[in-house]
Amino acid sequence: MIKLHDKYFKPFISAQQINDALGRMANDIAQDVGDEIPVFIGILNGSFMVVSDFVKKFPKPCEVTFIKLASYEGVKSTEDIQRLIGLTQDLTGRTVIVLEDIIDSGNTLAEVHRIFKNEKVKTLKIATLFYKPEAYKKDFKLHYIGIEIPNKFIVGFGLDYNGLGRNIPEVYQIKETQHMTNFVLFGPPGAGKGTQAEFLKQKYNLVHISTGDVFRYNIKNETALGMLAKSYMDKGDLVPDKVTIDMLNAEVEKNADANGFIFDGFPRTNAQAQALDRLMDSKDSQINAMIALEVEDEILVERLLKRGKTSGRPDDADKSIIRNRITEYYNKTAILRDYYSTQNKYFGVDGVGSIEEITQRLSAVIDAL
Ligand code: IMP
Ligand code: MG
């Protein structure tokens, strides 16, 4: 991963893949030009590396030149009117091949065509190393395409992000999510996860995703998902994975520019932990830690009964349901400690003490991540 200015980028296309693509393009073009001596025209700035590497592979005589498109100064227009710098050569009757680094919307290409309309070239062909089909809005034919890529911002091999990245010999793609600190807040029912998550989300500007809260909201509003979840939660059982994972995905996508997430109430099983890893991986991110609040059973029962008197949560009102939830927690989820321990991501924190004390203990762990 690299950082340019404020953005993070991940490796995307290797120098070898670029080399192979340019080799194919050089061979195809060499075949097509026959006995003509083509004039290759690079569009500066981005294409300097493409042109340099391409012409070294071109097995026949050729000419090489560069042009630059620059916006007219002082012209105020929504259409960015371009002017051409550098075309000093007479191209009458010549086979001209424009070499582009990347074709995105095709606006640059439209300018190139506009400019070449007055040149009496024999043929004008377009070659581009990278092409974003989903972004392309024009009808101009692209004669040679190196590599088709999705509509995501890339840097390297001549391409820049605000001036940086042109010198990188391979290509990096912008990360779906930027740098995040994500952790799972873990602990038996009544350990104080919700309370602590409130403090931590403000302190670190994180998004708190409490699966329990989201389900309770759905139940209160009697949504289909809520009714389904209710039947499980009333018994002190877990809600099915598929429902929960889809919901988490939506929450993460809603907050793609967040500093990070606090997952609370999920994962509770190995399968869920793996699903969460896959989810975060698909967002170019990861779980940095599992932080577990450790509290003895008797204290938990006491706390939950007290909460049941004011919260109205039916699963907090009954001692045997509470014990069932705690037992289930240890039976099914203690295994997660191993899952995260083997990745050196498990941190146990003493969950008994004042709220401030516990927040401080948690902060010490987060600050060290
Ligand atoms: P166009 O939208 O096809 O006109 O492309 C305009 C210009 O935007 C290209 O010549 C590049 O300089 C720049 N550009 C488009 N996509 C990218 C990208 O993913 N990374 C870096 N520059 C890009
Ligand atoms: Mg360009």
C-alpha cells in the first residue's frame, strides 16, 4: 500500500503486466503499419513512460514526438477549451498513431480529434495502454488497447494524483475505503460494550455498528427482518448469519469514508469472523483488533437484571434467559479468542471499574494499534 497526499492506493498492475501489454501493442501496430514509417505522438504529461517503453519495443523504423494540451488561460467556460502545444511537424500524408496512457471519459481524445481534423494525415489511429470502458462517453474508435480496467482511479507509470505518483514503475489503484481503524468490541452480555462504544466512537470518530441495536430498531418498527430477528432474540439465540452480514455490508457501505468501525455484537462465531474478514477485505480494509471486556458472571447477571428494570428489554428481565445468554456466549464465542489470538489481534481488558477507568484501558489498546 502507498499513500499520496491524503489518499491510499493498493498494488494493481505489475510492471511485468504493463511490459507484456506494451509488447503486444507494439507487435500489433508493427504488423498493421506495413511499410509505412509511423509517427507516434504522445500526449503529455501522462504518456511519457508509455511512449518511452513502447517505442523501445517497436521493431521497425518510426518517428516519435510529443504534444501537450493546455487550457486557454483567462477563458471562463464550462467546456474546458484546450489549445495544442508542440505540434511543429508537417504530418501531411503520414500514418499517425496517438499513444495515450489512459482513456477515461474520452474528453482528451475528443480534443485530439478536433485538433487533427485540420492536419491532412493519411491515417490517425489511437492506442492507449489503459482504458476504462465504464467511463468512456465518446464514439471515437480506439484502435489499440493495452489493458481494460474498472472505473477506479489509478496512479503510477506516468499517471499522477495531484502531481504525485508518475515515477512509480507499476500501477496502483485507489483503495475503496481509506485508512481505517476497525475493531470488534467483545464481551458477554452486560459487559458494558454499548456504553464503552459510545465513548470510543466520539473519542476516535468511529462508526459504531451494534447489531443488537439495529435489530431492536427493526423489531420496534416491525419490519420483516425485525420480526425474524425477534423470534431468535427472545429465546436468547443468535440471529442467522446471512441476515446479519448483509446488514453489516450495508452499514459499512453507508459509511465508506469513516475513520473506522466498532463492531459490537458481531462476530460471535468463527464463520462470522471469517465472513467479516471477507467483507472488510472487499472494502480494502481489515479488522485491526478484537478488544474483549472481561467481567465475571455474577456481576453480569446483576447488571443485566438492573438494566431490565429500565430498558424494557424482555431478554434482560428473566434470570434464566440471562444465564442462557451468558452460557451461550462462552460456549459459542470463546473460540473467537483463538481466531483473533492467532493473528495477534486479541486484547483482553478488565471490564470491572468505573466507566472512565474502563474507557482509559480501552483507549490504551486502541492507541497502540
Ligand atoms: P479523459 O477523461 O479520457 O479525457 O482523460 C483525461 C485525463 O485524465 C487523462 O489523460 C489522465 O491524465 C487523467 N486520468 C483519467 N483517469 C485517470 C486515472 O485513473 N488516474 C490518473 N489520471 C487519470
Ligand atoms: Mg493523458
